[in-house]
Amino acid sequence: MNNIFIAGPCVIESQELLDAVAGEIVRLNAKYGLDIIFKASFDKANRTSLKSFRGPGLTEGLKMLKSVKERFKLKITTDIHEASQAAAAAQVADILQIPAFLCRQTDLLVAAARTGRIVNIKKAQFLSGADMRYPVEKARDSGAAEVWLTERGNCFGYNNLVVDFRNISDMLEITPTVIMDCTHSVQRPGSGNGSTGGDRRFVPAMAKAAQAFGATGYFFETHPDPDQAKSDGPNMLYLKDLERVIASLLSKE
């Protein structure tokens, strides 16, 4: 499976934000013949500070995502943090995303797998690509029909990540669908005085490098005004730049 694209704001801030991003995704889908999957989190449970914005929560967040799905006719993915959230999220989401820090949580993987939805497991910052065979086995042995893996970088000392693109090749030996998380991979975790920093300048290069290593999909968090975003602003793409990055990947030049 080639050219899977996932895009959306980091966290649900408002219905207006979701609609603005969804509208652009619909335009890009029509222009390029794509089926971009819409992503937003109803809760960011692993924020740096207790004071950080987390989102509207499970019930209200899923209601807002359902509105996007029905009105814009888009596929939806969102992340779950607890096994108890899996069944409810699966009523709306086509793909359940497992956060990187939680990719070894057995109960969470089992619950996601049992919903019958695609399970996209993000590789932990502390694991190698080859290590991801075990989370995949947990999901498959629990009934998951399809499991994706996502590369998002590894811890590199304090407050930094580095991407070893060989992980993409290693994970392709485990599952045929490997996504490159092009925006979280440029994070500077915990470097923003109580929040996560990052550098969006490197996002296009991350995507092209992943393509060279055989990635089958690309994940971009995007926002009309990332510098005013309530989560992950420094590493998110400006919504106006999303088309340029996607077009460069489709051209393969």
C-alpha cells in the first residue's frame, strides 16, 4: 500500500479548527486523487505540564470527529490512551492509533485489536524498529486484521530526537505498512519551558528521506496558525504548506 497520508491538528481545539483543516484535506483529495486520513486527538494525556491543554475529552471529542467524518466524508484516526477508550473510539475512527510511549501496553493493544479497526502502533522513542515485532504480535494475536507501524524518532540525549531511517526497513519486514511521522520526529521533547519544542523546517526533508527508505505513508500534524496552537505548535506544518509537501512526495523527484 503506497501513498497513505494522515493529516490534521495535534489536538481538538474547536469545531472551527477541525472544519478548516478538513476542508483543505477535501480539496487536496479531489485535486490529487487521494484519500487523506483526518487525525486529531480528543485528549493529549501525556502533556509535559499539568497546566497544558489536553482537549475536550472522549465524549465531546468523538462527537466532533464524527461530525467531520459525516460532513466531509473523510476517514478518521485518533489516539487512545486507555483500554476503556477503544470501543467508543472505534465507533468513529477507522484507524486506532497507539501512542509511542504506550506501544508496549498489552491491555491497550489487545483492546484496540478486538475492535476490528486498523491498529496503527507508533514506535516508542526508546525502541528499535526490530523491537516492534512484539507489539505487532500482541495486536495480531488478539485478532487485529491489519496492523500499521509508525516511525517517530528515538531519544538522543536530553530534549532531542534523532531518526534512524533504517528502522523503516526493519519495520517493513514486520508489517507491509510503515508510516513516517514527519512532524513528531522533529520535536524537541520538554524543551519549551513546560511544553515540547520542535523545528518544522525539517519536516519536508524528513518526509523525503523516509520515502527513500521505503515508507508507505506519511503523517503530518498541521494547523492554520501553528504558533498559536495549543499543542505541538513548533513542529506542526502551516496548513498552507501541506499541499507543497504532499505534492513533492507524489512527484518522487
